[in-house]
Amino acid sequence: MDIMKEFQARKFGMFIHWGAYAVLGGRYKGEVMTEIGEWAQSYFRIPNEEYAQIAATFNPEKFDADEWMRKAAAAGIKYIVFTSKHHDGFCMYDTAYSDYSIVKHTKFGRDPLKELQHACEKYGIKLGIYYSQYLDWHEEHGGDPGDSHTKNVAGMSWGNDWDFPHTDQKDFEIFFRNKVVPQVTELLTNYGTIWEFWFDTPIAQEAKYSRELRDLVKRLQPQCLINSRIGHGCQDFIGLGDNWMRHGKMDLVIEAAGTLNRTWGFKFDDHDWLKPEQVINTLVSLTENNANYLMNVGPMPDGTFTPETDHILQQIANWIEDKKDAIHGSEPSPFPQILPDAYSTVKGNRLNLFLRNEMERMLLAGINTKISAASVPFRQDDCGNVTLDLKGVSGFLPLVSLDFDGKPEISQTLTVQNGSMHLFMDSGIYVPDTPPYVLYDGTAGDWKKPEGAIRWEVEIPAAGTFDVLLKVQTGYLGPWSGDRVMALALDETQEVSADLNNGEETPHPYCTIRTVKLGTFHIAEPGRKLLTLRTLSIGDDAAANLRIASLILIRQ
């Protein structure tokens, strides 16, 4: 199988953020940090000498790579990405190019990466490696953009400017030659086949370094895939922003990394855990949108997963046990828009539907291939309409399967499905040719001026009255400001509009999501219609930065 297709076929990975920062767990001298735990040294501005003393106490005696991978495999996880060196510079493997490692600097004295390599081989899990190639707070010449770049959240410095304050005296070339190149070389030489190399935060890294790293990876392991944080377009696949999901399908190879709470590395005081159902929804939603899900865990300093992590993994395992074939190796949804009541994937001649709502029946349009068998009673007419009898189907995201005479062919006309129509921004047409906004993971943001529009040509199969809703979200940890009015026109006969301040909120760990009712359309004649979404007014920059996620029409 082509390596890119194999990557996409695996669907579900586990990110493991584990290092000396787990010892602190977000606490330092009586203070509790508000940001992500692996950034503790920068957040508290801990001198290297003191941080090294903290790292020396790291002794995860309960670490069991076999137990980690057994739990991962049971949950349907097909690959992992392990933090070999994060921004603090502390190495979580046996390196010949630094004594600042869990093997040489602590009494633990073992190589977790080597043990994970063997456990991955045992359970059929692919091994990936994370490596911070630009930032390294332990090194005088580690990457530091200084005043040329804005600070990270909460004013955290990207580079170590507390031990090494003179940015003009730092020579990244020294760090790159003496540590980065040799360590990347040994990681790709000493740990078997590496499935994925996950670089991070290039910030002000020059393009020549990104290109050299790519050449190095491809020379040592040509099949190893590289993420987009290598910088300067040197990647094999696109990694979405932290905790951002896809809103619509793309032909690109995509991976979305997300946390189970509000941190990547372990924090004692972060109890804002996602429910297992939220995690499963994320997995299936990304799968139907042609993206891999890299779910993060932050093990504790003793080497075990948190009880909450174990609970989530067990619930995923319980749910996915009889549904793995509908996830792994599947193709994305064949429908041109999201189904209102189900996620969908295709595998061979089978259409898989994961029901999001409990209902007695479901009506699907545009099914142009004959159904030969189904897991529920069904009717199919000659016009491509299918009615599924769902009485008795219950539970969380239950699976319904339809088998066809051939690979299912679905009409790509945007139309009403089961009483409603859900449209993503990137399924529309920009007017004018240059869009007045930026697409972030399928959402339309930075719409700074009330000009331009998004248009969809849709099919309304029957007359009726439709409520018109707009789903909107803030950027990553951004403020909500809805001093903005948006309007949707139906052909040139009707228009509805509303201020985005008026909406019902949906919980999300990293943004605010609101569903705003724009109004109601009364459609007397069925047929092809033109929907045009535009901005009438924008109050401020925060309102302009709101991301428009989807347009929804629901038949009353």
C-alpha cells in the first residue's frame, strides 16, 4: 500500500507528552500555572540549574510500556507519537549527544522509547517520534525569536531568555549542528522503523534548516512521514492547529492532534476532562472528513496514565470493538455535505452510518447504487431515495451498515437529507474569486470587511418552511465578540439576518461555539436554489475573527 494511503487508513493515533515537566505537574513554589503543563519551565521562568535538579528526581518506577500499548491497542489506536525531546531539552531516550536525559540524569536509568518500540511491535502499533527542533531551553544557542516574534499565550517566552537573555549572542547554527542533527540521526537509526517524525514550533527557523531536516529524514528512512511543523512547506502531511478539528473534507492528508483535558503534559490541577463520548465523536467526525485523529495523553510522573485517561480509553475500547472495520481503512463520507443525524464512512461496497440521534426512520437522497443488504429494514425507490427503519436501534453512535451491488455512488448535489441541510464553508463558491476571508480547518475567519460572499447551489426537493441557522466559533482561546450581522439570501426573493451575539452556546475546551438563528425561509416551489451568505456589518476585530463553521437549514 502507498505509504500516504496507509497513514490515512490507520485513522487513530496516540500522542504521548511525557517528560520532566510531569514532576512539576503545573505547580511551582506554591503557584499553579494556568497554561499547558509541558511549558512549566517557561511559564515559571525556572533557571536551568534548578530545573535540572527537579528533572533529576524524575523516577517513573511504575512505567510499563506493554501496559500502555495494550490499552492503546484495545482502544483501536494504530500508531503513537512519543515526545523524545520537548522544549525543555530533557531527552526521554538514551542519547549519546547529551547527558541531560532520563537515562543518564535520573536514577530511573531506562530508555522509555526503546521499551515503547518493543511494545509497539508486539501490539502491531506504528511508532512515531516527536522532537522539538527549534526550541530548547537547556541550550544557550537554542532557538529564540526574541522581539521579532510575539510571545506565546500568557506572555511565555519562546526561547530561554531568563538564563540566556542576550538574543543577539545566540547562534542557532551551533545548536543545530551539535544537537539537532545528531539526535535526529540517532532517533532514526536506533529505534527501528519510524512511522512518523513530528517536529514542532519552527517559529523563526530559517528555511534551510527545514530543508536539511527533511533531507536527513528521507535519507535515513524514506518512508517516514513528516508533519507540517517542520516548517517552510517541507512536510508530507498537514497538521491542524492544536485541538482544532476539520469542518468539511479535503483531498489533503491531514492529522488533527487534540488533548483529553486542557493540557498536553500532565497537570495535577487540570480536571476539565472530556467525556468519552466527546472523544469518540471527535474520532468519527474526523474519520468521515478524511483526517487522522492524534489523541493526546499526558502520563503522570510515576509512569502511569491518569485514572481519567484510563476511563476514556476503556470506554473507547468498549465502543469500537465491533466498529473497527467501519473506522480503520475506511474512506470519508461520500456525501457532499454533512448528514444531520449520522456520521458516514465507506469501506469497499459498504456505507457505514454512525447514528448521532435516536429516531424511528431516516430518509437519504441521492443514493444511485442498488442496496443488496442492510443491517436494518430499508426501502429504496428508483429516484435514489432510501428510507431506513431504525426502530429498536439505540445506544451511543450505533452503527448501521448498507451493502451495495458496487461501490456506493452518491449524488454530489447539495440537497436536503433527513429533513435538513448542513453546509460547510469550503463546499461553497467564493464571490468574488478572491475570498474576503481565510479558511481555518474549513471555517471562514478573518472576514474583516462586509464584502464578498459564499454561495451554494442547492436542490430543495419539496416545498416547505425552513429555519436558517449559522454555527459560529471563536479562534483558539479567542474572545467572543458578536457585534457582527450576517445575512443569508435565497435566490433574490428572500433574505434573513441576525447579530451573532444571539445564539445558543455549545461546550468546547478551546473555543466558544454558538448556533445563531438567522430567520426562516418559506419555499413554495421546489427545485434548484441559490444561497448567498454575506456579512452586513462588523463591529470590531474580534467580531471579524469569528470563524463561520457551517450553515444549517432545518425543515419545520
